[in-house]
Amino acid sequence: MSNSVYQINKGINKSIEFKGLKAQYIWYFGGGVIALLILFAIMYIIGINSFICIGIILIAGTVLTMKIYALSNTYGEYGMMKKLARQRVPKVIKSTSRLVFRLGNTTEVKVSDTWNK
């Protein structure tokens, strides 16, 4: 009987990485480049000198690239999403009524908007 040789794909469930940009930062960078392209077209149509347009776009593109690479290196694949989600979680939940504890296992609970104040 002959031995079978199987190739193992070790990259399954690994996030996309392109030139050091990980996961969603590739999309942010692409969106920024498209926004810069549209900005250049608008400035050119308005009648601004093309050298000034190119200079502004180069500076803005450099800043965009540096910021997105900094975000990618700081937070990694899921870090920024985790940080944004953590900021939305309330620090304290206030309840001025004990009605929630008296209802038992029922699923419907009327909650007033007083805890948002």
C-alpha cells in the first residue's frame, strides 16, 4: 500500500494582512484612498492649480497612511473594535424600583428611562 501525502493549510481562520495592515484597516486605507481621489477631482474641477492639488493630496495621503498604520500597530486585529465596544458599556446600571426582582422568571419587564438621566 502506498503512503498518501496530504497538504495542510495552516492559514485557515487567519486574518488578511497586506504590507503590515491587518483585517479592517485594509478597508479603512482603501476608503481613505478613494476619498483622497474624490478630493483631488473636486479641487481640480474647481480650478485649483494641479501642483497645489497634488501637494495637498500627498500630504493628506501621508498623514492617512501614518495614522492607519499606527492604529493597526496599536490595536491589532480586534483591539479597536473591543475598545469601542467597551466604551459603550455603561459603568453603572441604576434601578429605583424593586419590581424587577419581584417578577421572577417573566421575560417582559417595563423599564423607565430614568436611568439615562
